Amino acid sequence: MEEVRADGRNGQQLRPLVCTRNLLHRAHGSAQWCQGDTIVLAAVYGPKAGTKKGENPEKASIEVIWKPKTGQIGKTEKQYEMILRRTLQSICILTIHPNTTTSVILQVVSDSGALLPCAINASCAALVDAGIPLKHLAVSVSCGLTQNGSLILDPSKVEEQELQAFVCMAFPNSPVTVLPEASSSKEGEPMEHGIITSTSYGSMSVNDYLCCIEYGRAASAKISEFLRRSLETEHNP
Amino acid sequence: MASPASYALRRHQQQRRRPLQDDNWVRSDGRGFHQCRPAFLRTGAARAASGSAYAEFGSTKVIVSVFGPRESKKAMKYSGIGRLNCNVNFATFSTATRGQESDHKDFSSMLHKALEGAVLLESFPKTTVDVFALVLESGGSDLPAVISCASLALADAGIMMYDLVASASVSCIGNSLIIDPAAEEEDCQDGSLTVAFMPSRREITQLTLTGEWSTGRIHEATELCLDACSKLGEIMRTCLKQAVSSST
Amino acid sequence: MAAVKEDAGGRGGGFEGEMEVEAYRRLFPLPYYERHLLESVRPDARPLSSARDTSIAVGAVSSADGSALVKTGETTMLAAIKLEVMSPSQDSPDEGSLAIDFHMPPICSPTVRPGRPAELAPVLSKQLSDVISRSKMIHLKELSLVSGKAAWMAYLDIYCLNADGSLFDVALLSAVAALAHLHIPLVSLNDEGRIIAVSGDPSRKTTREVVNKDKRKLSLNSVPFSLTCLLHKDYILADPTAEEESIMDTPVTVVLDSLDCLVSLYKPGGAALALTSSLKECVSLTRRRVQELRSILDEALQSTEMDED
């Protein structure tokens, strides 16, 4: 049942994406990612020397600081910091610069739904801008389950408040633009189909959740294509 | 999201029958004036720590963990003797009304002074031994319970000490002296005496006196405390012996 | 070099052999674990998909209105609820409120220092309050006293007494057990409009009307239970200890409620990517664990009720 949403999209359409890089001149890398009206600015400083707590002599360490638009730093911000730190730790090649710290600072410019996926995409683009070695990119999208049981991608703030449940997922980006037909056997499932991060709020059935993952995977292919194009144009003037 | 202002339930106050007006005053749990509450002691409560102990004195429940000797913080200067770092926290649900634990901010330093005299700081130079106490339920006589439990945890961790430190407190209400007061008795006391004592060496490591006392009564109260501490010391030793014999 | 170390670790003859194994465990934790995983067993002799022994004791703290002490393996958590009275907000005059806070005091782990609170504490606190509020386990309307004027504010505090892995699971279980054990005291409204406690003693004459004679315990509908699994290459380890969590860094926490609804699936990054098949496996392991936990919780609650009667 395809229903028309408030801004005219259908269930599987994402909001328009805009990615600008190299905005801040002092930071080693920076990027601003916009999904509709949600805008997040990410800045990367690193790799830096100097001992911080929890630094490992064999691996690089990543530190994330989240600055909300208004208000003090509370538990929500700390949770976002931790999810982001663990996601970025899994995509960076940590053994290349051991005993260093890379700081990622996120500033929420405006929040209109799907804040965490926007932040993950922004910090990933900023890491590329800073030249930090990565295994693959992380592409993130959010999906929600409405009160009458249909799944919508990339919900806006107004829609988020009425959702029954809400899932935020991060996938590795696909190496080719078109996803091959997914085979259901375990041996045949390529690594790109795995999930890096997933957080869900609200109760839904297990089948609904697996459907969300499928929708998210399809959407992540589109987002990774967009990301590839925007990265290419910057480097080929 | 700020939590809305809330107030705690006012319990139906029982008339506090002061002994001054009432000659037949009996303690609420039926004990005699010079009778302590039964003690339940157990070591090895927290496996993450080098040593730990759990103590229950009636409704006062305390758990203490000892970590160390471990590296001192880099900010501390070099020290030829070891350092003892004590910290006492109250659980938010330990007192009858939430948020009352701010009355007991000085417990950490008092615990430190009580234990300092008993621990051989020279045996672990340049390092720190951390003693962390958490009061789970506060039912009166909290500091003596914390001190006794802490010295049991130190013994469980294998830190060298001159002797175990046992502690007891006495309240003066009107003309009578009662030992090991419960929370409601502490609220209507005129004065209190807390003693931390090393039973085998017969030395007092800490003595705290508040309120108005006459000289004769101080002697009597101190004798009561020392007697209770010696008995508690015996119970602590039995507990340690049991822990060792059950593990081998 | 690896082969030499393996030989040294493999021999377990006598005192010298044991020292080698312990040293190997400290120096090369990942190969030590992988050799165990090849045999589908873990160093504490548990199979990969089974959780540690769990015990629940309700009513541990008598000064609180509801409390529970839960122990899974070595991880110990104490949850207690204290009720206070508040005036409800304008948009929901019939609802009380539940505030959940998770504390990690310095006794629980050598890494927590008194001045610096643990990083995990606010994150777990937020996760717990999200799960409990979204799972529709309790109706806030049951916490209401006088519509528009007074309602209960329940402060649920969870203290970690010993941290040895799967902190979220044990914390959720202790919160659920404390809520199940909660005894709401009898109250009445006095002349000034404040709520005061009323003793349940029938011989005492109460001139005031008792406001909540029939609402003494909360009714819980879909109770959530959870299981944390670690993903490592092709293995899935259920209910990890702190040592396992520090070596293999990909936890997946699945929270299911008694109606088999997925309340939350939390996978915060990690080196291993989760394929759909692994997620389905985690969900089925959680289903089994939910059955186990539900029977343990029912047993614990029944035994306290029998003591009280």
C-alpha cells in the first residue's frame, strides 16, 4: 500500500541529498551533509599525536564529540557519540597509524528527522576529505514503521513522532553501482550485504525488521552511488 | 527533559517517646540498651576487585571493594610510602527519603583517618590502594559498619595491616547510653561517640565525639564501645578463617 | 613464532604447564579464544549458545518500595524503586512518571574511578529508559493518584555491583524484576491537599479516605527480556563475559518481549558485519533465552509472595 507522505514522496523515496566538502580551512577534513532539512557538519582533525586516555600503542584511536544544536550535552548525545565511534572504528584501518588519535567533531546545524544517519554519512565524507585510510565507506539510512503497518524510508521529524518504530542502519558501500541479485544461501551472500550498525527504537515484529533491512540495503545502493559521484567531481575539476 | 518537582511521602510519624518523659522506654527492635545488632559478614562479594566484603548490621547494608596496590595517578608526586584512597558513596535508595545522602559527605575522610593508622603504608611504596564503599541501605550506625567492612575487605585483598579495625558507636539519649543505634534512635540522640579500635593491639585509631557529655559518661561510653569492638573483632576473624578454609 | 607459542600453550603438564597457559591467555588472547571456538566451547566450558546461570532475588532492599538483585555469572546488579508524589503535567493529567538511572559505582570494575564516571553509564541509562518506555510494559496511568493533582513519580535506580559482561541484559532483567515486585503504599489525601502515607494496620482508625485501595501492584503486560551475542567470523557467542567483550568487539543486543515482538535490536558498529542469517540466529537464541528468563522470574516472584502471605 503506497501512501503519499506529507512532502509528496512515496514510501521508498529519500529526501534530496547534498554533500559539500572542504568547508573548514583549519580542519584536516570537513564535510556537510544535508538530507532534506537535516544538516550536519562534520570536522576531522588527525591523526594527532599525544596520549589521551584509552590510547592503544598498536592501533589508532578515534574520538567523537557531538555538539547538539541547542542545550547541554546529555545522555542522548553520549549515546550518539558511542555509536558513531564504534561505527567509525570498524571502517577505519586502525593499524596504519598506531598510537595516534583522530578526532571527529559533529555539529548539528538543523534537525528535521533522521539525525543519526545524516551524521554517519557526514563523518564518513569528512574522513575521506581528511585522507584517513578506510576499508570501505559507511552509508547510513533510516527506516520507520508507521501506525498502519507500512514501511517508509528517511522519515522527517513530523513523521518520526507518529511512528510506531524506527530503525537506523549503516551499511558498507557497494563496490559496483548496481547491486547483484541477492542469493539467499549463506555462502552466496556477499560481504556488502552485512550491516555495520543498526539501532532500533520501538517495538515491531521480527519480519518487519528484516523488511526494513531489505529496504535499507536498496536505498544504501542509491546513496553510495551519490557519494561516489560527489567524491569524483571534487577530485576531477 | 527536567524531572518535575516531587516530594516524598510523609510517613505517619510515630510519637517519639523520649526516655526523659517515659521511664519504660524500650528500643524499637526489642534489644537491651547495651546489646548490638547481629552482624552478617561475607568476603569475596565482588570478583572484579582485589578484595571485597559485604556486611549487614540489622538493616544497614554495606559493600566495600579494595583495588590495589595499583599505580598512582600520574599527577601525584613521588612518595616513598604508599597511599590510601577512600571513597564512600550512598545509593540513592539507601535513605528513607531520596537525596538525603548529602548529610554524609565527610564519611570518606573519616574512613581514611580510621584505616590509616592500621595499614602498613611502607609495604607498598609509590602505589595506591583504593577503598571504595557503597552503602546500599542506611539503617543507623553507618560509619562503624563501613569501617569494619572496609578493614575486612583490606584483609581479603591481602594488604598488610597491624590489625583488623572494628568500630562501634554509642548514643546518649537523656540519661541512658545505648549502643549501636538504629536510624530513628540516631535522630533523637543528644550526643554520640564513635570509636574505631584495633582489638588485639588494644589501640584506638579514631574517636569521634559529638554533643554534650560529662566526663564520667565518656569513660563509660568508651568502655562499652571497646567491649563491643572486641566482640566484633572476633566475629571478623571467624569470618576470614571460614573464607580461607572453604576455598582450600 | 606463532607455532612455537602454540606448542608451549598446548602442553598442560603440571604447574609449569599451567603457567604457560595463563601467560598465553594474557599475551595472545585472540588465538587462545579461537582455539577454543574451533572445538565449539569457551574457556569456562560453556557451549557457544548458552548463557550463564542467572539468579534473581526480589525484595533485597527493605527501605525501597520495590527492589531486585540479579546475578548472571559474576555480573551483579541491584535495582530499587522509590516512589515520590508529584503533580502531573498539563497534557497528561492522568499519568505518573518513571525515571530510570543507571549507575556504575567504582566498586564494580577496576577501570572506573570516583572522579571520572564510566563512559558506559549514560549510554546504558538512555538505552534502558528507551527500551522500557517503548516496550509498553507498564501503563503510566496506573501511577496516577488523583487526576490532575497528584501522581506517583517512580525513581528506578540500578547499581552495578560487579561488571563482568552483558551489562545491559542484567540491568534490564533487574529493572523488570523490581517493577514486578513494586508494592505501592496506601495513601490518602489530607486537608492541605498533600498526600500522606497511611499505615495498613486495620486497628488504627483512619479518618481519611484511602485513595488507592485497589491499586497496590503494577500490572505488567509485554515484559521485555534481552540477550547480547558477540559476532566473530562465523561464530556467535551468547552472553559474553567482560574478557570476551574486550577481545571480540561486535556485540548484538536483541530485546524481545513476551508477545515475540522485537523491541530493540542494537548493534553499535564493530569489526564484523552482520549478515541477515546471523541476525536471524541471534533472534532465535534470544527467543530461547526469553523462555528461560521468564520461568526464572516467575519462580522468584512466586517464592516472595508465598513468604509474604
